[in-house]
Amino acid sequence: QVQLVESGGGLVPAGGSLRLSCAASGRTFSSYHMAWFRQAPGEERELVAAISWNGGNTFYASSVKGRFTISRVNSENTLYMQMNSLKPEDTAVYYCAAEQARTVRAGTEPYEYDYWGQGTQVTVSS
């Protein structure tokens, strides 16, 4: 079992920045690929960014590429996402997720992930 707790969400103006954190406890953090998903009201949950167990491979949704950066510190059991140049369309609940590392790269679909955090709200005002 892995417990995930997100933090760092909030209200920011368009063009602003936020840094999300996800603290993991339980099983060995480095055994898991990690990802950030988001879900806006009335929308499906979508992948924002993913990172492999050792940080060697990353994936970004086209909508955030060049603005968001995913990273992890395995010694601290923590996942991060730096979000810059935020846009109103980035408004959503952001979820941290963990996938048992069975392949080289992290999954890109929600069903591939085994554990989820409770989410943190990010609101970008125009």
C-alpha cells in the first residue's frame, strides 16, 4: 500500500507559478513510476506529466510542455511539479498517482496507476 498526499495548490493569476508536491509513504517510493493527472469539472481525468521510477524518462501532455516540469527525489519520497506561465485552462483538481514499475516507462492512462492521492485544487484567474 502507498499513501500519497498532495500539497501546493491554490489561486494564482494567469501567468503565475505554483509548485505542487506529493509526499509518499508506505512501500518503496523508487519502485513506482509517478504521474500528475488533473480533472476539471465535467471533464475526464487527464494525464499532465509522468516520470519513471528513476527519473530517467518523462512525458508531458502537449498542453503543458515547456511550461510544467515534473521531478522526483527518491531519497525524500517526494514527487514535484513546477508549473509556470499558468493559464485559466489549467484550472482543475490535480492528483498524484503511483504505478508499480513493471515496464521501463511510466503509463499514460489512469487505469495503469495503482494508488492515488486526494487531490489539490489549482485555480488560475484570468
